[in-house]
Amino acid sequence: MESRGPPRVKNKAAAPVQISAEQLLREAVDRQELPLQAPTTRFEDLEELHEYQGRKRREFENYVRRSRTSLKPWAQYAQFELEQKELARARSVFERALDVLPNSVPLWIKYIEAEIKTRNISHARNLLDRAVTRLPRVDKLWYKYLYVEEMLGNVTGTRQIFDRWLKWEPAEEIWNAYIRLEKRYNEYERARDIFRSYTIVHPFPRTWIKWAKFEEEFGTSDLVREVFQTAVESLGDQYVDEKLFVSYARYEAKLKEYDRARAIYKFGLDNLPRARSMLLHKEYTTFEKQFGDREGIEDIVVSKRRRQYEEQVQENPKNYDAWFDWARLEETTGDAGPIRDVYEKAVAQIPPAQEKRLWRRYIFLWLFYAVWEETDAKNPDRARQIYDTCLGLIPHTKFTFAKVWLQKAMFEVRQGQLTAARKTLGRAIGMTPKDRLFKGYIELEKKLFEFQRCRMLYEKHIVYNPANCGTWIQWAELERGLDDLHRARAIFEMGINQPVLDMPEVLWKAYIDFEEEEGEFERTRELYERLLERTDHPKVWISYAQFEINIPEEADDTGDEPDEEQPVSDAAKSRARKVFERAHDSFRSKKLKAERVALLNAWLAFEKTHGSEEDMAKIQRQMPRRTKKKRRLEDGSFEEYVDYVFPADDQQAKNAMNLLAMAQAWKKTGGTVAAAPPIDADAATGTAASSGSSHGDDDDDDDRD
């Protein structure tokens, strides 16, 4: 026979009426006439029953033989025997199952519940005792045992079971259940005994808090305080928690013992690190806002910030800014002990290396410490000792701090010890001379009107650093103030003749201003001429011209100081123009274009103020135009730069080009070229200048290279 495959479906289209699975189920339930029931077996006589029981027992025996280690066949076998009222056979099945599965908790529970349902309480107790002995870490068996005993009214037996269980040091829930048992029967003293053992086995703050709440509900306030105090002592700093202090303080606040609560908060904040006391800080702040005053709130803020600074310096002891902030915080409290303690801890953090950059912040700790001892603590002896210790700590052979020497000297002056102040500054100059030390020492002697000492110090300062122009100027000003012009002039002369100066222009300006203010105009003019021999800067020429403008004719002849309201004379204008002309010729000959432009701008401003329209036009014709050019760099690239083209220079270039063209034409014609008309240089210059004068002051650029 040929095998046929599955029938083929000819029409695969969807049915016209679609029925869902949900609809089928609903129809099946609606059409069900009788509820589903397990089939029942009817027996006509006892022989049929025994035959049925024997057949079922053989089936179960085969079942448990095949699945010996499985709980299901044993449970079904035992349940069958219980249904047949064969309790002895059911016990036999359970015992056989326990031999195979002695650690199966569900098996023990089924066995125990079977005994309880059949009202065999003694047998159930024995089973429970065997179960908890076999499996002491299974909480379900213990709870079952306790439930049975308590339901039978055997409270003493229940306590005994709890005592047996607690010897295994179970979880906290078991201890709480035992305490609830004693509370149900009003055995509060027994509950206290349980709490004592409870806190030993589980020494956690939450355990003590539960005990305190128990005493708050069933005990007295003294017992509550005793529990909290014992908890703080027992837990120590390592295991104590902020929640314990919060609960204790809240209890005291509830009793309106605000001072006690405040003391508890402060004790907790002082003994707990910042990371473990955030909630305590918050609760303390809320407490002070509710029951405290302004001082209390300020105390908690100070305490909070103090803890922050403590943690910062613990993480990085060399964080001197944190030490500064901590010291200032303690100074606001006004308590000398903590302030001095913070400063002592701070100055003990010596920088790790002898590098001045590492010592700059550290040295201010000593200065602030000394100032506090002097001003706030009113202890000058200790302040002097701090200064001496600081000076002894600084490695003066590598670097020093002039501020420390000067502060020490000023301290001695405030104490009336002028000799000690002079010795301090003299020692500083002898060990590590610095410009600031000399300046501070001289200022001190000036205030004491010891001008002879000032002269000696200036001499030593000049020997130490002859290039310091400020020293020369200050020394000359001192002599001028003492009306010793000859000495002041000699000092200026010595200063400008030094081969090396840090700011020579400042010294020359001071010397020139000195002579001008003294009315020595010839000397001033001579100084300008000497200065121009050394430098050719446009500012010098402009200053020279301004000087000539400010000297009227009468002052130039008589040597008297000019009158400020007197108009500028023509002679002064003429001298100033000569200075500008000299400067212009000098820059033009040296081809200094930028300097020449700066000079022309100053000259034009001068003519706008003191000259005529013709003088201004003359300068305008000399103003250059700006052009952009390119130049090659060393790496082969090009860069743009701004260049200035002056009309006079441009006209000279054009004249040179014209002469060259004429020479070439003459050469081509064999020397018979007719003479060209003479070139008017002034007219050509004026034309060229007028064409470029409009570009003198604006910023328009010519793009020609």
C-alpha cells in the first residue's frame, strides 16, 4: 500500500465567522450543567474496600520505591492512609520517609499537622521536640512549636522553648517575639531580662533604642536614662550611632529637659565624625530653632563648621587655608584655650621641603598667631616668643621673609623697645639683606626723625643694590626735604652715572623734575641734552619740547619761576619748534619711522594749541600714509606689516626716478637731449604732501606691496 500524507487543505482562506479562544472558553463555562467533581468510588462490601486499599498500597509502594528521595510520593502515601483512618500505617509511612529525608522541613510539618488534626498532642509535641533538635536553625519549626504550646495555654512551656531557641543566638525577630510574649502576659521584669541578653547578643544601637522605648512605655524616666547611658558606654565611639543620641535627646525634650537634650546633642557632635553625624546636626539645628536662643543657634553653626575644618585638616594636614578658617572660627568664640590649641597644631605642620613657594602660606600662620597673642590675648611675652621661634625656623641661608622681620620690629616699637626693633632690623640686614628690609628700616627711622640714621641706611642700601632707582630717588627726596639741595643733586648725579639701573628713565625723570621744580632751567636743559646723548626716544624729545613751552621769556632770562597764568611767549614756542625739528631730523636720518610718526603727532598737537593755521598745514604735509607690505620670514612664509610712507621721502624717490629716466634718454640720443625744465622741489613736495596728507591720521590702508 502506498502511504498517504496528511490531507491537503484546498481552501486556505479565513473562515467567514471567526471564533476566538476566549469565546470558546466562555461558551464552555456557560453550557456546563454540573460543577466538576472528582470521581467517587462506591464499595458494596468490606472485601471490596480491602481489595481497593491493597491495590492502592501496592501502587504507592512501587511509587515510593521508584522515587525514594522525592517528598511527593511519601506525602501522597501518608495522606491516603490518613484518609483511610489508618493512623498507625500513616505514622509508619512518615517515619519511613523521615529515615530517607530527615532534613525535609515540609515533611516534618506535614507529620506534625497530621498528629495535631488527629488530636494526638503528645505525639505532636514529641515530633516538634525531635524536629527542633534535628534542625535548630529552621525558624519555622520553632515557631510551630511555640504556636502549639501557646495555643494549648502552656505559657511556661513556651518560655522554655524560647529559652532553648535563644541559646542558638537567633535573629533579632525571635528576641522581639519573646519580648512580645512577655508583654502579652504583663511580665515586664522578664522582658527586661530578655533585653539585657538581647543587647549582648545583638549590640546594635537599634536594640538599645527598642529597650529604651519599652522602658518609656512600661518603666520610668530614670530607667530610660539608664538604658541610654548604658548604651553609650557599652557601644563606645566605634559602634555608637547618631540615631541613639537623637532618640535620647528627643526623649529629654519631650520631658522639657532642654538643657539635658542640648548637652546630649553636643556630646554626640563632639564624639562622632562628620560623616556619621549629618542627621544629628540637622536634629540639633531643629531643636535650637524650637527651644533655643540666638546664642544656641550660633553655637551649633560654629560646631558644625568646626567639624568640617577638623575633617579637612585630617585629610590634608598641609591645607593651611583650612587652618586659617578654623583659627578665625575659634577666634569668634573668644575662648583662648581652643584658639591657642588650633594655632599650635597649625604651626606644627611644617612644609615638607625648603622651597619658598611652599612656605608662603605657612608663614602667615605664625604672623596671625603672634598678632592674636598681642592684640586679643594681651600676652606680649608669648607674642615675642612666637616671633623668635618663627625666625629660628626659617632657613635664612636659602630664603627669608622680610614681612616677618618687619612685623617683629613693629611689635617691638609698639612695646616701646626701640633698641630691640633696631637690633632686629639690623640683624635682618646683616643676615639676609633685601630691598624691602632697607625700605622698612628707613621708614621707621624717618618716623622717629633720625635722619642721620636714614643717611647711613641709604648708603648701605646703595652698596647692596646700586641698580635700584627707587632708592636713589627716595634718598634725594630726603635730602631735598632737609633743604640740602647740593647733596640731593650729588645723589642724582651718582645715580644716573651708575652703569646698570633697573629703571633709568624713572631716575632721569625724577632728576629733571627736581631741577625744574627748583627753577634751575639751564640745568634742566643741560640734563635733557645729556639724556638725548644716551637715548633717542620720542618721549624724551616731546618732554623736552613741553619743558621749553613752559618756560616764559622772563624766567629764561632771570631764572625766576614762571607765572602759570602768563601766556606762552614766542621765544618759548620757537625753542619748542627747534626741539621738534631736531628730533624730526634725527629720526629721519636714522630712518626710525614709528618714532617719527609719534613725534609728528605730538608736534601737530603742539601746533594746534600754540601755532597758526600755516604751521599746522606744514606739519600736515609731512604726515605719512599707512601701507601694508609683506616680508619673507626665515621659514619661507610671508607676513603682513604696516609701513609708513612719508611725502618727502616719496618725492625724493620720484626725483631720483626722473633723473634716471633723463639719463637713459640722453644716452639713447647720443647726448643731444634738450634740457628739461628745472623741477621746483618745493612745489613737488607740496603736491605730493597734499596728495598724501589726507591719509595722515585715518586708518585707511594702501594694499600696494
